[in-house]
Amino acid sequence: MEAPAQEQRDSILKVAVASFIGTAIEWYDFFLYGTAAALVFNRLFFPSFDPLTGTMAAFGTFAVGFIARPLGGVVFGHYGDKLGRKAMLSATLMLMGVATFAVGLLPTYETVGPWAPALLVLLRLIQGFGLGGEWGGAVLMAVEHAPAHRRGFYGSWPQMGAPAGLLVATAVFSYFSSMPDAAFLAWGWRVPFLLSAVLIGMGVFIRLKVAESPVFKARPKQEAAESMPVMEALRQYPRQILLAMGARFAENGFFYIITTFVLSYGTERLGLPRTTLLNGVLIATSVHLVAIPAFGAASDRFGRRPIYLAGALGCGLMAFPFFWLLDTKETGLIWLAITLGIIAHAAMYGPQASFFSELFGTRVRYSAASLGYQLASVFAGGLSPVIATALLAQSGGQAWPVSLYMVSLAVVTLVSVWLSAETYRAHLTDAPPAGDALSEPSSHSPSPARTP
């Protein structure tokens, strides 16, 4: 029995590493755009606006990528539920890579006028479409390969790709942003986008080496005939999808305020050097990378809901102190604010992959989990920097309305997770009761098998 057990451990580790690396590359592409939107795009693609309006316009193009994510989730989720998880992962990676590389080649407003922001929006839409299909496939490969009692831990590995991608994107952008301003605006900002081509080749090669999900392969053959998995998901699991959306509001909205909006707030409102803020994001992201699997593992022991609720509560409690610490303009306190916020986020993000995957049956899991995850991105993460910037403008530069907005996001998530069922003892091969998201699992639900 030892040989099969060792083979199983090697298999899940291989899948987890592949999911982590591939997702990190995808998030590198996506976050790179957000960093550039905060620091560069307002000057190169919207130069006719005043700085604050230009920043809002740049964040508007950032939000466009989130609008395309649900469509990507639907399309890739459809084929992922019908054909398998593995094939979709290489396709999404290639799509993201091509779009990101093309951003590095874009002419600016000075060269082609209004065509520059139009092309920027188009490439952002392609980025969002690719990322919309990426998340569902990556987390399902990890969760569906994992032993039942370690799904939270292994499901957190593709989640770790987000801070890893942000860490690399911020580090690379920070390096080039230290150049003289003229050189950075002329060509330095393009290099991080062009480097994506190398990373994508590595990611596709790694992902082609992993096996298809055993849970997907074990499903009854007749399930492959389901013509529209997304429609079945909406018909059978509407409340689960809505609650998953609500569970993302604090997690997704806070993250982009902490890592993206903070860059423009610090440089334009507080007059801080961009390197101070970028270094703060780097430090916090390094902590994030460790905290995510720790909270994922904790959810295997204590359940998904308690860990997730603690993270949402922590984010709500940090809403006002976050800006109080930033406003001191003290480097150490600024870094502390970003780090504390990111730890609270990790408590939600760590168990999220397993939590959302366990809400749905195998035949529609890719489509349903992607819908809940990506639809929330439109209303939470995509709009949070825009809304925060608008609130800042309307208040005359005061941050308290932004803090109230952050509290409202936390409330939505707290209510949604509180109403959701606990899932950590669920069996992935059993379809959860359709539409029964508001009740706890029945007492006769079997405990997860303690496989090695």
C-alpha cells in the first residue's frame, strides 16, 4: 500500500506546483496592468485629463478586464465541464500572455491619439476573458486531485499564485520605475509586459505535464452529454452562486484597494515616493504568500466558514485604521497597514478555492464556481479602485468615505458566508443538494476519508 500512497502524494504535489506556477504567471500579467494603471497609464494614455480624472480613466480601463471575466468563466467553464479541466488551462495561459505582451507594444496617445486608449481597453478585455477561465480550471485541478482531508491546503496552492504574480509584477515594475522619469515613461514601463512571453512558454510547458482531474474522469459517461453546464448550474445552484458572489465582496474589493488604489492614493494624495508604496506591497505580498496556505490548512481542521468569517471581520475592522496609518506618511506604519490588510485577506483567500469547489456537483463545478467567483469580480474588485477614487474626489481628499465603503463590503461577505453551508466534510463525487445552500450538511454526511 505504501507505493500507491507515495504515488498519490507525488501526483497531488506535481499538480499543486503546476497550478501554482501557471496561476502565478497569469496573475503576473493581470496585476502588471493594475500597477501600470495606478502609476503610468494616466499620463501616457489619458494626458488631456487632470491627474485625478486621468487616474479614474486609467482605473476604468482596469475595471474593463473584470467585466470580461464572467464571460471567460462561462466559455471556459462550459468546455471544462464537458471536455476536462486540463485542456482549458493551457488555452487561458496563452490568451493572457499574448494580450499582455501586446500591451508592451502599444503606441501611446501622443502617437496615435484616441486609438491608444481604445486598443488598451481591447487588450484588457482579452486579459480578463483569459483570467475568467483560468481560476476555475486551476483550483479544480488542485482540489479534485487532493486527499479529502487536505483539500483546503492543496486548494490554496493556485490561490498562492495571486500573491506570487503580484510579487513578481511589483518587483519588476518597481525596478524599472526607479529609472529616470523620462526613460521610464519612454520605454521602461514596457519591459515588464514584454517579459511575459518568456513566462508563458514556461507555464504552458509545465501544465502539459499534469494529468486530468481524477474526479472529472470518474464521473458517469452520460454526464458528458450535458449541452449547457452553465444553464444547469444556474438552474440547480442559484443560491450557492449568489452566496459565493457575496463571499467575494470583501476579499476581492479589499485586495485591490490595498494593492492598487493605495498606489495612486499614496503618490497623488500624500505625495509619497512610488517606491515606498511598491516596497510596502512587496513586503505584504511576501507575507501573503505564506499566510494563504496556512489559512487553507487551518480550514481543513476547523472548517471553511470560521476561517473565512474571521478574515472578513478583520478586513472590516481594518477599514479606518488602514488610512490612519497611511496618513502618517511614516514608511514603517505604511508598510504595517498594507501587511495587516493583506493578512486579513489571506484568511478568506486561503480556504476560498476548496470552499467554492465543494458547493457544487462535478458535472457543473467548473461553470458554477467560475460564475460565483467571476461575477463578483465585476462588482467588487473591478470597481473598487474606481469607486474609491470617486469617493476620494467627492470628499475633497478625505479617506473616511472609502473606509465606509470597505466596511460595507465586509458586511456583505459576513452575511453571505454566515448563510452558506459548511463544506469541508463534503465528498466531491457527491452532488450537493440542489439549491440547498442555506442549510448545514445533514448529520449523516460522511466524514472525509483519511487517505495518506
